[in-house]
Amino acid sequence: MRADVTPTSFQQAVLRFRGHCNVLNAGGRGSGKSFSMMLDLLDHMREHGPDARPLVLREQWAGLQELQLELLDLCSAVSGSAQRNKAEGTITLPTGGVVTFSNVADENSYARHQGRSYTGLFADEVGNYPPQAFRFLQLVRSNLRVPSGRRVAIHWTANPHGRSHTVLLRQFISKAPPWHPFQDPSGDWWIWTTSTLEDNPHIDRAAYRRQLVAATGSDTALADAWIRGDWSVLGGVMFDLFDPAVHIIPHVRYPDMRLLCGGDWGTAAPSTCILLGRLRAPVGRLRYGSIIALDEVDTADPSDLSLGNGAPPQMFAEQIREMAARHGCQYPQVVMDDARGLQSETVIGLLRENGIHARKPSRKDRVGQWALIRQLLANAITGDGPGLYFTPRCPHLLETLPEAPRGTLRPEDTDPKWQRDHWLDGLAYGVRDLHTRQLTGGSVIGMY
């Protein structure tokens, strides 16, 4: 059982804002952010007494269980006793207040919270949430309800350069300097804090610094961000306009579309294929000509998206046909790069032999393709023209698009050292072809 619950100087500085602002604890790794969040949670339990019903979230169960055990120790140390219900994922204090632990990563996990009310939302490591999971985290705020005269508590922690780096940078980090309150569009007051591992006297800081440097290898910018909690170090992402609340839309059947697949071939690297649809009539807020990334398939190693599983073109073609069939398309068209094998066969030729109408892009222009994607993302926000949208059936595309870094020497292109660009390349080939044919009045092939 943990006996010492005395906050550090950094944690005391964070806790001064409790009851006044929502907190995004956004410092470096090992600085004591999670413990300050738990201390805030304990104070919330004291303030609300038997009415306290806070929700504690983390994307993955393993990290959530560790957090639950540590909070159980803290509750027992402060209140003398606390009861844990492992099956229900709750901790009950002697006051009658109940802490609920859960993960939110998709529609199914979010659905468990429908009809329930919470007095606070405490979320750990939100920077590691994929953008679609971050959107569900935001939706949980609709479950926050307290009696008149009380204040909902929101306290999140995040490290720089996680999968939601771009979202946090745009919605919080860029709004005000650290430790300066600001209002979000809904009128809520927020504060974001910064910290380094030097703020945590309870760890061997020199040893942990060595581990962070070793973990990041030659990526000194990432090591610097993790050690110093500096969000500006890696803020130069290519698609900083991406906003999950705007660009991720429900997966439904959109009528009257032209379907096209954009692909990128790889062997040691993954092969990817994105099914895209261009609207031939407006649908709600989606303008005519808008492009939707409907689905994806790939041959990526699940443990490392920069690596492929070595699947041959014939197997990749089968994946593409199955994906297209899910959307009512029997003869999928694919625009993708080409490669020649040991027997002089080409990937496009092999795909054609296996029922795929594959062809090379009419033009390769990475810089122009990124500029077009950025423009379509902007249009989706402003409504000034056709936009680019994504459904949740494109998880790897949604994971890699927000993190795509600009090149250091050529900022108009992605960093050549970044090895997770295969979904973006497939997206770019398809978007470029659909947009160009839209402007030139190309034929319509493949409809819902």
C-alpha cells in the first residue's frame, strides 16, 4: 500500500487549478502527471461525497488495470478502506462515492456508457488515443451531469507526439501559453500544463533519461519532446487541419457515388488500398464532389505498421475484391504504383489477372497531392468546396494521417525517414485521380 500521498511542487501547481478549470496535463514522460490526476480525483471524491461518480478512462485495458490498482492504494491510504469490484471495474469509498474504470476506443466500448451519468472525466494518456478513439472520448462528455451548484471535473494527461498529437496541439496547446487559462468554443475554461522528468523526485531521473534516449534511437527530436515535454518540437505535421470531429463521419451507404481504390504496393513494406467514393450529389453538409475514404485493406504487420507480411499480389487482389464487394462494387478499379518482379511480371499485370482493373497514376506529384489533400481537409471545415472525409473503417489511415511529419529539408513533403506513409500514398493516388476526373468530366464507373 502506498503511504506517501504528498504532491510534488509540480503536482501542487497543477492542483491549484482544480475546481476552476479543466486540466490537460501535457508535460514530458515520467514527470508525475498521472499521479497529480489521481490526487485531483481524490479531491473530487471528497467534494462530492456520496454523489461522486467519476469515470476514469484509458484506451487499453492493461494500462487501465495498473491505474486502478494504484488508485485503490491511494484511496485506502486516504480513507482507511476502499472496496474494489474487479468484475464491474469500480472502486467504492466509505463515503459512498464510486469510481468507474473503463476504456473507450470504438463504438462498442462507447455504447456501454449510454444512459449513465458521471460527475467527472479523468482520462490518462489521451495523447496515445487514435483520432477516432479521441472522438469517442469527447463524446463521453455528454454523460457528465452534476447537481446545480456543483462543477464537473475534467482532468486529462498526455505526452507529446502520440497518435493524437495534432488534435491536442490544435485544440489546446496552440490556444494559450502553458499555465494560462483559456476558453474552448463551448465556453469551458481549460488550462494546459507542462513538466519534465526533473519535476519528479521519486524516480531515478538520470537512469530514466537514458532509457528515453535509448528508446528513441536516432530520433533526437522525439527524445527531446519526451524529456522536456515540448510540443513544438514535433508540431510540424503535414495535415494539421485534420479534425476528427469534422472529418470522421458515420459509415453509412451514401447514394450516387463514383468508387475508386487508391493503392500502394510493398513487400517488405505493407501494401495498402483505400476505397474512395466521390459524391455526385450533396448529402447533408457534404458538398457535391466531396470524397469519402470508405474502407481500407492492407498487408501490414499488426505490431508494426511500417512492415509488411510479404503477401503476394494474388492475395492482395483477393483482399481488394472482398473490400469492394462489401460496398456493392463487383469490378473494382485501382490506381497504384507499379513494381516488376523477378520473372519480369508487374504488380499491376498480376492484379489484372486476378480480376482487378489496375492502372498506374497518370502523374506522380507528392507535393501536389499533399497540397490537394490539405485543401480538401480545409474545405470540409469551411464548407467552401468539396471536402475530404473518412469513415471509422479506415483505422490505419486515420492513425497515420494525423502524425505524418513534414520533412526537415523539404517541408512541403513528408519526412522521407518516416516509414508509415503507405496509406497516405494510396489515399493520394485515389484522391488525385477522382479530383482530376471531376474537373475534366471523366466517366462514371462503379456506383452504389
